[in-house]
Amino acid sequence: MTSDQTHTEGAAARSAAGAGDLRSLIEGARVVLWDFDGPVCRLFARHSAERVAKGMVDWLAGRGLSALLPEDERQWSDPHAVLRTVAERRPGSDLVTELEARLTAEERRAADSAWPTPYADPLIRTWTARGRRLAVATNNSPVAVRSYLASRGLDGCFAPHVYGRTRELHRLKPDPYCLDRALNATGAAASEALMIGDSPSDLEAAVRAGVPFLGCVHSPKKARLLRKSGATVVVDSLEPVLRIVRGQA
Ligand SMILES: [Mg+2]
């Protein structure tokens, strides 16, 4: 794809969002729920997710447990897919606990070298200054999330509302569990909240929780995927969101 095509599709993503739709989503939000990897930062920017997944697959192989994973190499570039698959086949086992702990350690390491999503830091600070409550609702480890937020000086904008992966692995998104926990803890009605996410599973979780959804993606491919899944408001940058929150648009 040429850069012109990318630019054109990016512009299309912005106009498809519709300025009015975006504004009403933002202005209706008393509580903002953030997916972490994507909207807040690029977690595996320098610590490759593929390598983490391969490490988990190799660790299972070393224990003679390769048979737990179907023989489709391609899907094992996603560490969460490895964990989910093993958790489905050995629910509640020590093996799953150990595998989850290994993934948490890798995510914690990745958090040290994650790239902030452009405009996320100032948007988080501005929204907080405007009296909105913020929460993280993610499939990543809350340990990694807190570590990243502290490194950016953003922990105070969210604390204590970080809802990440728990031992109940069957309740990862698209299950709305982490969103429901955030709503309960902040005392917000679903209709007064807004979920910012970058994947169809974020959208599904938001729909199931009854929370309005704002898609924020950095590639036309992801934007297409979200819209195909039913997202109506999708932006390719947080910049227009920040401008509205600042009252500049
Ligand atoms: Mg994400």
C-alpha cells in the first residue's frame, strides 16, 4: 500500500467518525474506560509479542505439553491466544497459573519499553483535570499497567481503577467483566461511560456492558476490522478527541 493510500484511508477513518458523533460520545462520558495496549501505549513496541508467544510455546514444549496447542503455528504470535487456549484445556490448573505468571513477567518487562500512544498522555491529564474519572479495562496484567502508568506519572489519573487480567481467564474480553468491575467501582451507569478500544473484542465487551464505544486505531486495516464488527465512531488519532476535551474544536 502506498503512503497516499494510507493517508486517504486515514482521512476516511476520521470523516467516517463524524465530528458530531465524536463530540456527543465525548461530552456524554462521565467515566472513561481505556483499553491499555493500543489506546494508552504500544505495549510490545520493542519487546516483541511474537517472541513472548514463542517463549510460552517453547516452555510448554519443554514440559512435554505441546499437544495442548493445536498445530497451527500461525496463531501463536499472540501470547494471549496461547494462554487462553491452555486455560481452556486445563482450567484452574497450576500449569495455567504458572503460564499466566510468565506472561505477566513479560508484560511487566514490555511496559518498561512501551511507546506512549500519541496524544494519550495529555488527553489523560486533561480529562482528569476536567473532572472525568478514568479507568483501565484490559486483558493485560494490572501489574504491567500500573508500572507503565507510574513511569509516565499518570498513575494518579487512574488510581485505583485499573482492571486487568485476573485468575478468571475465561472472563477476559470480549467478556465484559473488567468493564463491569470498573462501572461498579466508579458507581457509573453504563450509559454515562465511554470505552476507548482498538479491537473487536473491546467493542463486543462494551456492547455487552451497555457502554458507548470509541474506536481508536492506528492502521486502516484495524479501522476496517472495527467497522466491520459494528463500530460506528472510529478515529485514527486521539488528537481530535483531545481538541474536543480541551474545548478547541
Ligand atoms: Mg488493545
